[in-house]
Amino acid sequence: MNKLITSMAATALLTAATVGQAASRDYVSIVGSSTVYPFATVVAERFGKSTSFKTPKIESTGSGGGLKLFCAGVGVEHPDITNASRRIKQTELDQCVENGVKEIIEVKVGYDGIAFANSKKSAQLEVELKDIFLALAKEVPDPKGGEKLVANPYTTWNEVNPNLPNTKIEVLGPPPTSGTRDAFVELGMEGGCNQIDWIKALAKDKHRTVCHSIREDGAYVEAGENDNLIVQKLEANPNAYGIFGYSFLDQNSDKVHGAKVGGVEPEFDAIANGEYPVSRSLYFYIKKAHVGTIPGIQEYAKEFVSENASGEEGYLSDRGLIPAPSEEHQSYQKAVNGLEPMPSKI
Amino acid sequence: MTEDNSTLSPNIPKRPRTIDVVRKNINKRNAAERRFQLYGKVAIALAISFVFILFFDIINKGKGAFVQSYIALDIYLDEQQIDPDGTRDPAVIADANYFGIIRSNLREMFPEVSSRQERRNLYSLVSSGASYQLADLVREHPEYIGNTFRLWVPADDDIDMLIKGYIDRNIPEDDRRIKDNQIAWIDKLNEEGRVKTQFNTTFFTAGDSRDAELAGILGALSGSFFTLIVTLLLSFPIGVAAAIYLEEFAPQNRLTDIIEVNINNLAAVPSIVFGLLGLAVFINFFALPRSAPLVGGLVLTLMTLPTIIISSRAALKSVPPAIREAAIGLGASKMQMVFNHVLPLALPGMLTGTIIGMAQALGETAPLLMIGMVAFIVDVPSSFTDPSTVLPVQIFLWADSPERAFVEKTSGAIMVLLAFLITMNAVAVFIRKKLERRW
């Protein structure tokens, strides 16, 4: 009985003591995209080891989730930096301002290509964006002709395009919560969609629904956020295709190969110079109000944009990050050094 | 005899003898029993084979995590480079370019390497942690300055995979992450006795890292430790007190019935719900820090409380009423009866329930997702409010890492987690066997 009371008292004390501590924080708190996560963590680790600052804490919440947390307010309980695999939206920016997060510094760290890959056991695919759209959209133009939309009738690749193999359409990709999926839909699907003139001419809302809806009849399989899992499944099933970030293609180049999209291989140089059509920018956003209050924010950001990290020969390029062209890179270095906030209207 | 009966009283309908009925379908019934036993055996065999496959797969993949390849470098620490003034000031020593020392050392070993790309390949033979290792060594042993000594540094994770034989040398060079010249260098180093694989102490002494060869589970282990301490300190006393009150003191009425039903329901609530509750109450309302073991422990307390209350009540119920009656009969008050007589007898059962609840909490990830404990944390946590992760979260994070070498780290961490779970359950079984009394 006595023991019971002592242990309860100890817990109460402990809780009281720690609540007091919550008022300050001596490490940088980072949230956001799971695509930027593998790069941000490398920077954070090096930063922690090579400086006297604590290693920043990085949570992988997805781009949208990260921005939501980031824009929730100013204060130690809110994160200092959020990573994003797409640009911040105007609505999110408004939300930020409404909650008192007025000055945000935008930093683009580089590019990421989205690979459309299959197992090395089967031949490399050569597709056009239009083929991808026709194979994966929920509704496609009637194959019999005319400007009419029908539920996607295609079951094999060669029905979509006679040059493609006679295999079942089976694509493993990320779920809607993923930034990779957003980017794939915006760049891949919409890009293909716009190659069909009459769809391109549709009203904005209608155009969006047609171009952004992925079929739900089993040809597109939502394989979860774990890209390693997709690679493993592709290995087991040589007829399936997978959608994931370039860094996973790079790390698994002995198991899978990326399809040529529009005749371009998903390779480092092609993604960097924008030739590869399905590539997107990676960003992080800094809360200016926290700089100076929480130690190490600006220093961490400087490390991230340093030539040594995200520069052309930097250590992040070994991890699969495609560096931004040097002029663009320098402009973001300047933004970090001068803590120049982005405009509130984009 | 039957015939006699029938002849004597022909009006009585002929009734089959029981023994005939029994004999008639005995084969059928025996066969049914044998079939049923067979189903049972097949079920057990399937269950065992699944467990076996699971263990075999995990051990097979994870055994590599416990060894690590090292490469020997003969390092000469030039005093001019490290401490030109000979002050031995730790700040001066820490500022030296150890990165460069490691790189120039590699260049000296392979002087034929000239092109930029080749050099990059050469530098990536050893882990990026090598320069930090050297810096730490020099800080601790300044007497090495000016001397040459042999330093074993961890090989880079890709090279480690090659040395462990996970990389097929026969596939075309473009398709592997290890280039032909790197293989040639490693083979040469191997011939010179400069490559060894040994027990990977880093795996047990380091926090998380994005370099597989530097990653360890100590950070996650101490996170789990702090979280479970909070959970145990809160859920055991609260759970036991609630169980004692409900079982021994509470009146039997509508209200206690409702409470009882709800406790049973809570035990079946998906754990993510507790995570959402924790986010709303502990973090948003009480403003406790995100990612802290304190909050994790509080959330897991909510989750394990029902388990502990239910098992504690069962333990109290199993104490025979005679004990209570005897105590009361000898003049003990109700509280004396409970705490001096019933509780000691019920305690082993309560402890078993608590340990099983703790084992459940140790394996939980979903509720921690909501409160920010799924995060990349390098520094090993040292208090209840330091940001930290727990073992199952570490497994989840590693499973999601693109680098190939994390596959074995993932399985290695699973082995450690399983070892803890099995130990905890074994302790629970031991306590039950050793202390439980049968009436």
C-alpha cells in the first residue's frame, strides 16, 4: 500500500516537473513530406554531428499534414520547419497568416523524378504520358471515337497503344495522402490528359475531375506509402508496374528499371534539366518568427542549401536528390542567409 | 435372448438393443473423431509452420545486422595539420579537417586513382562516420598526434553489403550500386588483410542514423524504456486500485454495471483512437511536448488500463470467499481484509496481467503516430521529455528507408523486439507458475 502511494506520488511529481520544462525547446522541430524526409534526415544528422547544436527532430507527416502543423501557430509547441514535395498552396498560406505565422521563408532544395518502373525480369517499357493517362484514368475518351467519356475499358497495355506489350494493366502506386501521388497525378496524368485536345478544352472543373481521377476497378493498386514494399512486389510480379520516387529507383537499380516516358529515361541528368516529364520540386519552409528563439534553425537551413549538401556534387545527390541548377540554388542560398520571407500571395 | 423376448410377447414392438446401435455406426463415429483430430493437428501444424517461416525469415534477414565490415586505415596524424602550435587545446583539435585526413589516406593507398568520379567512388568505400570516429579518438588520445596508427573504420553500407555477399558481382556494372573499380579495391584490401567483419557494437550503442552502418537501436530502446516506465508507474497503481474498488467495495448497481461493460469495451478499442485522444488532451490541451516519452507513456497507459483492470479483477475473483469470511470473522475491517489477505493472494495474477499489458504496449506503434513519436531522432533520449521514438517505430522507419542495408537492420531490430516480448511473457508465465496458488 505504501509503495503504491509512493509510486503514485513520484509520477505526479514527475508530470509536474516536466510540464514546466515544456516551455522551452533547444532542438529544431521539423515536420513534413515523406519524400524530403530521407534528405532532410541526412542533413540533420550531419548538422548534429558537426555543430554544437542538438540534432533536429524530423517527423514524416506528409506534405499536407506538415503544412497544417506548421501553420497552426507561433510558439515552441509548433514546428519550426516543414518539408514539402510540392509548393505551398494559397489556402495554406492564408491559414498560416490567420494563425499568426506571417513571415515564411521558402527554400527549394532540388528536384525529384517520379519513376514508372517494372522488374528487370521483363522488358523496359516505353510510354507516352497519354498512354499512362489512358491506362489509369477512371474515365477515358470512347475508343470508338467521338468526344464522349466512358468508364475505362482497357485491360491490357496493347489495347491502350498497339506498341505496348500484351500484358495486363497492373500498377502499384501510393495512396491519395501521398505527395508522390499528387505529383504523379498533376504531372503524369494531367500531362497525358492535355495531349487530348478536346479534354484540354473542357471547363476547369470538369477538366480537373477527368484528368485527376484514377481508376478504382483494381488496375491501380494502392500499395501504401512504403516504396520499398512496391519494389518488392514488382520483383515478385514482373508484369506489374510501380510508381515511386527516383531515390528508390536509384537504390534498387539492380532489381527494377524505370520506363522511358516520352522517350526519356528517368536518369539524373534528364530529371535535373527538366527533360524527364514527371519531375517535381522539393521545398522546405522556415518560420521566421522562430529564428533566434529556437537555436540552430538558420544554421540547419544553411547546411541544407550549402554547396556541400544540395549542390551539384553534394552528399545529397548520392542519396538521389536532383540538385537545382546553380543559379536557382544560389538564389535560395541568398534567401536563407538574408532570411527573406516569401510574398503572401503566390 | 432377443429372440426369446420377441417370441414371448409378440405385441411389444421390437426395440433395437443399445449395443447394436452402438456397434452399427461405431466406425463412422470413430472416423469422425479421427477426422476432427486430424483437422486440429493440421491447424497446429499450419500455425507452427507460419511462426517458423516468420522466425526463419527474420533471423535469416536480420543476422547480418549484428555484424559489420570494417576497413583498416593506417593513419598518420600530422601535427602541422591538426595542432600546428602544439597547444593540445581541445577546441583546436576538434576543428582539424579529419574528413580530409581520411580522404587523403585513401588516395595514398590507391595513388592510381585520378578522375573526379573515380575519387568519389574511392571515398565512398568507408563510412561518412569515419571522420567523426577519428575526431573522437584524437580528442580522447591527443598523444596519437604525430604518430601513425592503424584505425578500423566501418565500411560504407553498400560496401558492407558487398562484403557480406548480398551484391551479385555477375550482373552488369550499370545495374549495381557498387562499381567494378570499387570491387577491385575491396578485393585488394581484403588480400592485404585490411577488411574484417566483426560484431556490430554500434547497433547497440548508437541512436538512429541515415547511414545504415552507423545506425543503432539504443535511442529507440531508451525511448521504449522511458515510455514503459511512465506506463507502468501510472497504469499499475490506477488499474489495481480501480479493480479493488470495483470488485471489493463498489455496490452492485446500474452504474457499476455500466462501468464494467465500458471497461470491457475499452479493451477492444483500436489503439489509434487512444493516440487521437492523447493528441487532443495531452498535447493540445495540456501543452505537453510532442514526441516525448512522457506523452507516449500517458497514451499507452490509457490503452493498457482496461487490460490491467480486467486481469486484476479476475485475480481478485479467484481468491476464495472463505479467506474473506475468515478475516472478517476474526474481526478484521473490510480494508484490512482486502489489503492484508486478499491482495497478497491476488497479486501474482495482477502482475501477470500487467506484464502482458506492458508487452502489448511495447509493441504498439499506431497511437504514437499521432503524438509525434514517429520521427527521426539521432540523439539518445535521456529524460522523459526528450524527443524519442520506440522500438516498433524504429522498425517502421527503417523498413521505409530506401538504402538496401536497412533491410537487415529492420530484421535485426525485430529480433531485439521479439527477444524483449518473449522475455516479458516468460516472466509472466514464471510468476504465474511460481506464485499462483490453487484452491
